[in-house]
Amino acid sequence: MDTSEAVSITDTVVQRLEDLVLGELEPGAELPSEAELAARFEVSRLTVREAARSLQARGLVETRHGRRTVVAPPNAAPIGGYFTAAVRRDPRQLLDLLEVRRALEVHIASLAAGADDPVALHEADIGFHASLAVGAGNQLLRFLIEAMEEPLRASRMRSLRGHLARGGTVEDVIEQHAQILDRVTARDAKGAAAAMLAHLEQTARDLRAAFTLTGLQQDERA
């Protein structure tokens, strides 16, 4: 068997295992044993093991010590890994990430303002934006915001430095969040979206100022 044929077989097993995980099993359910899967797919146990590792790398399954592989609950880890790697490779991509936030969080603020359960929105500290996503009631949007949380830790510090350099204050930043929360709790979807957009546009200006301070060049964006 040549290398290309072996890869093709593994890819096929990955696809069939993915179909099993996503189409037949619930999160937390155990996968059949390697021997059972090898017999079902008519491949070696090594091929099954390689396919399971592929799914594990994508966050679809997880292996617990001394137990069988289980279906992982939905999580943002794979997307978060990509975002983290992207901004570590080039910090200027924080501005690209901000555009993703603008596309998501303006909509999230609008959804959260119309949500039936505002209780989750009162976590207005470090988890402010994540709480808005929870309150919006859209799991996929919440995962995307969670995925950006780690790479944006540095962004928040950097944008604050830029904000202060431009003559702003910490109180300004707090007030921006207060305005968003005020519109959300008032169930004003349009006002919440506008407040979030204004906040993210301010953050973009602060990031550009911070990049200027550190000598990183970034093309001006509209």
C-alpha cells in the first residue's frame, strides 16, 4: 500500500467516524472500542486511532484517562486556537479580529436587547461581552465570542493604552459599556446595536493609536 492510498483510507475513516460522532451519538456518549470500529470500518486499529486523533484535534471527541473516547460537548476551542495563532503571528490582525467582533457583537447586542432572560446580562465586568452573547440566546455566536476571548486579552490592554494616549480615561471605557448595558436592559435593540458599534469603532481608533506608539504600521480603514 503506497502513502497516498493509506492517506485516502484514513480520510475515509475520519469521515465515517465524524458521521458517527455528529449524526448518531450525543455529547458525552462513549465511542465503540477501537476493535469494534476497526471491524465496522474494515481497517486496522492504528487507522482508527489516527482518525480519532484527527477528531480530537478538532474538538469533536475527547479521551479521558483510563476510559474510552467520548463525544465532546460543543466548544469554541478549535476556533479559538486559530484566532490565537493568527494574532500571535501578526499583532496587526487584532484590527481584523475587531472587524469580526463588529460583525458579531453589534448583532449580539441587538439580540440580547430583545431576549426574554436579561439575568445573564448583569455580568458586566471582564465577561461583559461574553455575557451579552449568552443573553442573546444564540449558541454559535456565543462560541465565536468565546473563541476570541483569549487572543483579545492582549487587545484590551493595547487598546486601553491607545485610549489613554489619545487623552481618554478609564471612566470613558466603563461608560461605553454602561451605555450598551442600559440599551440592552431597556430592550432597545436598535439602541443597543448603535451603542455596541460606537464602542467598537472607538476601540478601533484606540488600537490604531496603540500601534502607532509601538511602531506597528497598519493601513487606515474606513
